[in-house]
Amino acid sequence: MRPGYPTTRCGSTAGMARRSGRESVGCGGIHIPGRSACLAHVSAADRAAYLGTLSADADIDHRGTPFAV
């Protein structure tokens, strides 16, 4: 892991189903820089702003972030 990368997990439970009657521990996605949620759980405006900062050679870290195909 590179120095300066965020290590805080998102924790959002939005859209996450409870399993076997246990409480959800929340999303394990890494926060995007400057925000308090992962790419999947920030607002549409925050997501667009973040994606607009990326270049073809950008270093990104989206460990644990849920992506749908």
C-alpha cells in the first residue's frame, strides 16, 4: 500500500441486505479522497467530481468497493 492512501472503510449499509438475522457490518470500500464514503456510496455529484480528477495513469485504490456489472 502506498503512503498517503486512505485506509478508512466506508461502513455504509445502504442497499446491503441483512444476513441470517445478523446486523450488517457495512461496506468495506475505501473512502475516495476527501470524502467519507467509497465510490459506490458517495453522492452522484461527488462521484462525478472524483472521476473528473482521474487521468489515464492515475493511481487508484477501490479495495472493497462493490461494483455492479
